[in-house]
Amino acid sequence: MQKMNLRLYSSCAINTRMKILSKTIQFVCDAITIHGILHLPPTPNPPLVIGSHGLEGTKESAKQALLADLLPGMGIAFFRFDHRGCGESDGIFQQDTSLDKRAADMVAAVKHVLSLGLTSRKIALFGSSLGGATCIEAWTRLEDQGLTPQGAVLCATPIKSETIKNIPLEGTEDRPALPISFFEENLLFDLTRAANRMDNLLLFHGSKDEVVPWENSQTLYDLARHPKELIIHENGDHRMSNKSQQEDFTERTAIWLKGCLLLD
């Protein structure tokens, strides 16, 4: 793949920063108010990328913040939001978290942002970890409603929940401890059939992912339609904490989304 001059996009983002609009957005899904931020470039009717964070992440997660800085400088709008029960959104994590509900959140997010008339109807999806699984499920629902995404970028995505190695049962400052029944009732899934409907798919996975084995992305790659690309980061972990791998993610994602959304 041809290398992109990342400095060009960084410069573009800096030069247009004063014109880029960050707009606080609220919408309702299943009677729950969800909060997000829409980052708009200074161009009319830009294409749109919608992001879905991981199980216990928020719209402030590292990759979401990175894309919020990167994409508007490329002429692409980016919408990041907190799923129900997370961050600033209403709801209770242990009661309102499931793959089905998160996919509903994402479909509602797409439809609400499009209804504002601030972007074109050209959309792509971004997700990390459970957010990637959310994108797969949301893709099929959007397609069934005539809103087929132009592509997706997914990181460390489980395609089958049974493959997940480390389940976060212990409590945190944001939630109590979770029983295994929570995961059995809300987060059991097999997305192999849904993966057959996806194309223009860019996948990232660390070879030493301690939560979601990299073979999930290999399976997803094998099932998806062309064009598609799989990037395995050698010795990479679940969070993509290695700086050089983060830079590789940024560069490749910019190229991929440009091809999906900006090139005819």
C-alpha cells in the first residue's frame, strides 16, 4: 500500500482547527438519552464516520480522540458518543449493556446525525474491541434500512464472544462487580454470518492481544468481501499501547477512509 505523508494531514488539521466545529449532540434511543460530540470540517456536506467504543470505554477513549483530531482535517466528519450506561450518557452499565442495545445505539446515532443535514449520507464505521463487534451488528441493521456503510475500520474485534480470554468481573470505581451471568445473558454472540455482508474493511489486531485473540480478526478477514486488509501488529496488545503501532494505525486508517469516503 502506498505510504501517506502523515505530516500533510497533521498540518491540514492544524491549519483548519479554528474553522472546525465541535458540536455537542444528544439523541434518544429506547427512552435513554445518549450524549456525543460531532466534529465537523469546514467543508459542505462532508462524509461521516461514526465511532463505537469498547465495553468499558467512552467517547474519550484514545482512538476516538485521535480520530476526532485527524478526520476533520481530511474533510471527514466524525461522531463519537457514549453508549448507554457509559460516560455522560444515561442508563446503568450493568442493566443497559448488551451487544443488541449497543448496536441499537449506533444505528440511532447514524440516523440522528444524518437527520441534522450537516453531512452527506456517505458513512463509515469505526469500532474497537466490543465496539468493533457493535459495528458488525450495526452494519447489517443499517444495510437493512437502506443506509449501507461505505466501509469500516475495526480494532481487536471479537467475532465470537466465546473466544474472549479475560472477562472483567471485578468491580471498578464506575460499576460494581459483575457476575458471569451478566456476560452469559447479555454478551454472547457469533457474528460470522453478519461478517459476510461487510466490505471495504480494514482490520487491526495485536499478535499478543491478551483479551481477544488475533485469530478473531483473521476469521473476520476471511469472511468479509473485498476490498479488505488485515494488519497484525507484532507483539501488540489489546489496547494498542505501542506508539509506533498507534502511528501505523493512524496512517493506514487515514488512507483507508480517504479511499472509502473521498474518492469516487
